[in-house]
Amino acid sequence: VYNILMLQNRFHLIGFDADDTLWHNERLYHDARARFRAVLAACGAPYEEDDIDERVNETELRNLEFYGYGISSFVLSLIETSIELTSGRISGTDVRELIQLSKEMLAADVELFDDAADTLARVGAVGPLMLITKGDLLHQRAKVQRSGLADYFRYVEVVSHKTEEIYAGILQRHGVDPSRFLMIGNSVRSDILPVLQLGGWAIHIPAALSWSHEHADVPDALKDRCLVVDRLAVLPAVIGRLRQSSAAAGAGRD
Ligand SMILES: [Mg+2]
């Protein structure tokens, strides 16, 4: 038996990813890869563009366990790849250009997606919001401040990885049952799958540009608790319907 209060409290906590969910991010990397290819071409590295991108990607994945996610990690991978692809002939001047590139990325303006602030204001009326983002602690916190969106969030969590264990720990610390948690984000691997596997709910908003590493498929068995939408502005209506239909389906009984 459901009463109106239970319906209204269907979600005790609503999580948002930040990069490429609320603001542009991947296009900075996209532009940086292009500049990296130009640096390599200028030092005469005999490689095709696709090969260079592939090598950068391989280096990044290999380095995740050492440096984690974020721009500092990315630039170390660019420098390492440049050394490999020039057989050690890359100059100090070129390495300095890559370091300069990373500082420009770190200082770049935060450009919000359409309707980000309005959507957070409306979804925040449903339940408390938590920003959950992975990467460099200093940079991610700076972006939250610069975004102008900090006040919409009751909690901000900057994590090194977005795994099932990390989400479980966050929910435990906040006393939230996974079935009462909804996560919204652009990455199936980081924002959607681990939350569904825990028993939570997820809304996937695919971004125009995403790092290939973040792609994954949602198994059919988990699709009941996952929706896909194309933009932030539809979230208030979709979450409203989700609360109704999940109650009608008998989910989240407690
Ligand atoms: Mg993201």
C-alpha cells in the first residue's frame, strides 16, 4: 500500500555527474589531442593521426592505475606518448608546449550545457542533490565553484573512480538505500552501470562527445531501472514519471 508521502519520497538522493553532463569537458580533450598531433607532426614523427590518437588512448588507459582520471594524468600520458613516438627525440621546448596546454585546459572557462541551472533548480525540488565527479580533487572542486552551480547541491563528492564500491560507500555514509538513489550522467561505464548493479536507478544523457573508454552497454536485466533522455531540460518531467511508474510497478517497497 502506497501513500502520497512515499510517492513523493521515491528518491531520497539524486546524483548528478558533472563533466559532459552539466558542462562541456570532452571537447577540451578533443582540441588538446589535435594540438598534440600538430606538435608531433612539427617534430617529424612519421605517424598518421588515427595512430597517434590510438597510442595516446593506450597510454592513458595503462596509466589510469597510476595517475587516475583528469588533466594532469592526461598530460603525463601525452608526454609519455610523445617520447615513445619520437624515439626520445622530443625537445624540451615541445614538452613545455604540452605542459602549457594542460595549464590552459585546467584554467578553461566552465561552459554549462543548456538549461543546466534551471534543471537543477527543478530537480532539486524533488530531493537533495549530490554532485559526484571523478578526477583531480583541486580541479574538480574549482570547476564546481566556477560553474555557478554549487548552491544547487547539498553534497559534492570528488572520487578517484566511479565503481560500485565507491557508490556503495557514498550511499552508506549518507544512510541512503540504493533503491532510493537516482544517478544522472553521460557515461554508461561510470554513472549508469555501477548504480544499476547496486540496485539503484539511472538516467543516461548521452553526450555529443565522449571518451571511448566511457562507452559500455547496459545488460537487458538492468534496463528496468534505466532511462535514456537526450537533454537536461526533460529531466523534471521524466523524473516525475519515473517516480509514478516505479511506485506502480511495486519497486522500492520499504
Ligand atoms: Mg561525465
